[in-house]
Amino acid sequence: MAKEFTIIKERRGTETEVTGTIGYLIDYFRYTLEVGQSWEHEKGNSKINTNPKSGEALVKNLNNAKRNSAANGNPAEYFRLKN
């Protein structure tokens, strides 16, 4: 059985939990990753891996993707891995 991860998405004090395998979570957050990747060419932005292999790497890429696509570099949404 594949390992499941729970990612907590926090936006303006509201938390949403999404649980699934790494493949399911990548599909679930695909749009966020692709939007962040589309802005990675801008100066100071991070490179986004749209196919990470671990839960920690997925959370890191989601946070970088949100930072890349935020107008002022300060996103209103943050992600973390549930312990």
C-alpha cells in the first residue's frame, strides 16, 4: 500500500486538510504548481518541480509556487505537512 500524506493548506486563518498518496496530491495541486512554474523565469523566483518524490518536497514546491505567483512575493496561502 502506498504511503499517504496529509497537507494542510492555510489561507487567512482557515485550514483545509488534503490527504492522499503523493500521486493524488500532485494531481490535486497541479494547477498551483503549474502557475508557479510559469513565473519561475522572473528574477528572484524559485524553480518549481512539478513532479516531486516526497511529501516534504511537494510542500516546499507548493510554497515556492505560491510565492512565485504572488503579486508582491507575499502569498496569502501557505502549505505544511501534517505530522
